[in-house]
Amino acid sequence: MARRGNRDPRLAQRHAQSLNHQQQTPPSNQPMEASRVALDMGWGDLILAHTFDGPGDVAHALLDEPAGRRNLAIYVRDPHVILAQNPQQLFLDPSHTFRLWLAHYRTPGQRNRGYIIRRLRTLEDAQAINRIYASHGMVPIDEGMAWKQRASRTIIYAIAEDLATGRVVGTATGVDHVEACGDPEGGSSLWCLAVDPDATLPGLGQSLVRFLAEHYQARGRVFMDLSVMHDNKQAIALYEKLGFVRVPVFTVKTKNAINEPLYTEPAEDDSGLNVYAAIITNEAGRRGIRVEILDAEAGYFKLTLGGRAITCRESLSALTSAIAMSRCADKRVTRRILHRAGLNVPAQRLADGSKDDVEFLRQHGSVVVKPADGEQGTGISVDIRDTRGLRTAIRNAAKHDENVLIEQFCPGDDLRIIVIGYKVVAAAVRRPPVITGDGVTPIRTLIEKLSRRREAATDGEARIPLDKETERCVKLAGHTMDGVLPEGETLAVRKTANLHTGGTLQDVTPILHPRLVQAAVSAARALEIPVTGLDLLVPAASDPDYVIIEANERPGLANHEPQPTAQRFIDFLFPRSAVA
């Protein structure tokens, strides 16, 4: 038996009940099959407000929200009346609703390249969805519940799977309103579209949206709605490209800790803080620690609790001595101290333009060239193998510091270990930005697309520069920037794995070898620095072998999810504020 929803699309657009804000309930000749519908989405209840009797009932359903969850009411009529039920605890969500009329939607001729879109099948799929949610700071789902709903007709969890690795690299959730409440309009909606920031394949977000659109179109649904933050220009551009149009549909949420940034005024002058400072000030604010922004552009702020006040520049605090900071700033000094402490470090020399520079290269076969005092990967050239490349790399590094180091190139994974209070709190393998060819798109365009995704995922901190170093890495692999990479072939477009040049972080804290933990703590103690980010090269995070190549006095604490780096930093600064 056919379900409701197969109606004339032209009439549907003209008389869509979900767009009619003058009536609280549908006309009597088109009743809902269910009332008071609140769907458990795993992260909270999706409240279909047009199935409720009145604003009081909607407000009550919103406020019936367990801790750590995020209820949301959509299709609210007279939102001001709902807010008036409890203005201290409810707020109007600053999002837009977009609608895709499925009668107008056409399936594109192009096919997905290098990945498939499918439904959630296993518990591991649900865990992968939470991994992606965590990378975007989203509320996690109940994994067991999501897996039990894998065959549900009401809620569908769609995932994108990389065919080469089997890794889940994107997700979106769909809701069938006809199955949920017998919706006479034949509606559906899309929620929680998220793509793995580390994914290299292009078009994942668009393919997930299209998968759900085609799924509901095949079911005879009339439209698919979605809600997007008003300032998410990149997402809005994607939806408009796919044919979505903005409609006057509003959502209401509760004033909880998760939603706090949406309904509270930002602290004075903190809008200029970067993600590395903001992650710390936000954690301090949650604990009632006073935050005073001293210089937002440079990342300086002061934290005060009781009689204790500490000035910080991101993760560099007044508790780190000038001596420790200077030791880390000069990579020659860092290496000497760590070597004397019995730790493994690579061979190194100060470039002087003599034949000894070339002899060092010949001795080791491949080298790294970098400024003696530098940060964020600037001026570094990796895997230099010939004399001409060596001289070019030295000139580039000299633009950032007059002292240039030539260092033995040690192959392996680039491992960042965060030490706070002489304890390891996080470890992540840093990987250089990698693109995956589709046999059609030029390499330059693939890099630009990946760069936009990395930039969006890191609040603008990570982007891949289209500079001579990127061109060198592409050329070294036998390609040109305007060439086309064969379908399925991958290409690392930088040799460095620094986040600021598009690198990615993969958490490996649970599998970190005890010898690496011991080496990191020993290095921090040798340098007498309580908060540091140590860069190691390792065969694998679970392997005991290593060399330490750098120590950073101001490590970035963001992008280490799910490890609580900011929490441990505030614990270190204000031990009595720590929550057990």
C-alpha cells in the first residue's frame, strides 16, 4: 500500500503546510497519522513541532532534555510564542532552512570516483561516524542505538567509504517524515552532514546529499529540508548549487552548555582569537575562570581564579621559563640537550655554503633543510636529494632565519606528542596533505578543493599553499600542477606534515609505545619545559624506535580530538579547578 506523499509537486509547493505559519495544525482533510513526534537521533530529540498541539507542548518537549544531549524543534509556528513559554531556557536557532523540491531534482551523469555511499551496516560504522563528529566538535550519537536502526525506514545513517582504505570518510543522516508521522506533505530532511577533515577524495559532501535526495525521490517524497548555520557560506553555496532554496522554516533549541556559543554574546574582544587560543579560553570560561583578552591578534590572554592570575600566549604560559623557551626556539640547542640526555636525535650541521654542506648530503643521501629558529613549518624543505635542490632550500630557509640547519632525513611517520605537566596527554601522527586522483580533475584543482576542506575544518588555520615547495613535491612524483592524476592514485603534495600547510592529525594516544612515552617525558624534563609538543619520526606509533627532531614551546592544543588537551592545560594552570 502506497504511503502519503505522492501528490502534485506544483500544488505541494503552493500549499506546503510546513511553510504555513498561520495555522498550528494541518487542515482536517490532511491529518497527521501521528502526533507529538520526537525522534531520538542519538544526539538528542528531533521534535517535529507541527505534530504538537500547541507551543506549550513544544516547549515542554524541548526542555525534557537529558544532560549532554541537544534537542531541536523544527517547523515551529509562532516561534515567539514558543520562546515566551520559557525565555530563560529557550532560544531561536540562528540557522536557515533550505528545501530541495525533489520533483525538480535530476541525478547527475557523473559517478563517484574512489568511494561509495551506503547505509550504516556495522557497529564500527557507527563508531566511525562519531570519529568524524568529534573532528568537527559535534555531539556524538549513541553508537548502539544507531546500529540497531540500521534497517529503519524512518532514520537512515548514510556513510561514504573510501574504496582504497575501507575508511569511513563522510556521513549524513536522513529522516523520512512520512514514516515518522504520516506527513501529508510527503517531506523528508537531512541532518548532520559531515566529512572527515583528513579525507582526500573530492565531492564527498555533495555525493552524500545526492544519495539521500535520490533515496527519498525514489520513495516518492516531495521535498528534502536541511538546516544550516546562517554564516556557513561554504555549505550554503553547496546546497544552492544542488538546487536547494531557502524557505521560512525556523528551529528552536534549549540554552544548554553545548549551544552556548549560539545564544551568548562573545567575551569582549575575543573574536580575533585563533583556534589555539580559543580552545583554552573556552575551557577556562566553562570553569568560571575569568578571561581577559590582552591581544587577540597575537593570542595573548590572562586567566584569573581567586588570587591566581596567569598570562598566556595560546599554550605558552608564564609557567614556562624564558630559558626553556629559548632552548626550544634554537633547534641546535634543543638537539644538543636531548643528545646529552641520551635521547635519539638525527645528525645535523649548520649550513655555511662550503663543500661540507654537499658532503653532508652525500653522506646521508637525503636531508632536511630548515631555519634554526622557525615555527609552523615555514622555510622547511624535506627529502632534498641533489646539490641544486640543497642550494635552493638553503636560500628559502635563510629568508626566515640567517642560521640554516641541514639535517639527516629520517623516514617514518611524523609523530607529535603533547606533554603537559611532564605527562603525555595526547599523541597524533601528522600526515602531509594527500590528494586522490579521479582521472578527470587537474592536480591544481584537487589541491585547491582539499585546501578549502582543510581550512573549513580548522577554522582557517590549515591551508595548502600553491607555492614552489608544493610544485617541487608534485614534480618529484613525476607530475605537473596542470596534469591529471589517474583515478585512485594518491599524491602527497607536501613533504612536511605541518597543520598550517594542510597536514592532518590522526590520534594514536591509545597505542603509543611506552618507550615513546618515556622519551617524550625525558625530553621535556631535560629541556625543563612543562608544556611542549615534541616532534618525532617513528616507524609506527606502536614501535619503540624513534628520533626526536624538534620541541615546541607553544604547541597547538586544537585538533587533537578526542584527547582533552585544553582541559589538561587548565588543570595544569589551576589544579584546584580540575574536575575528577
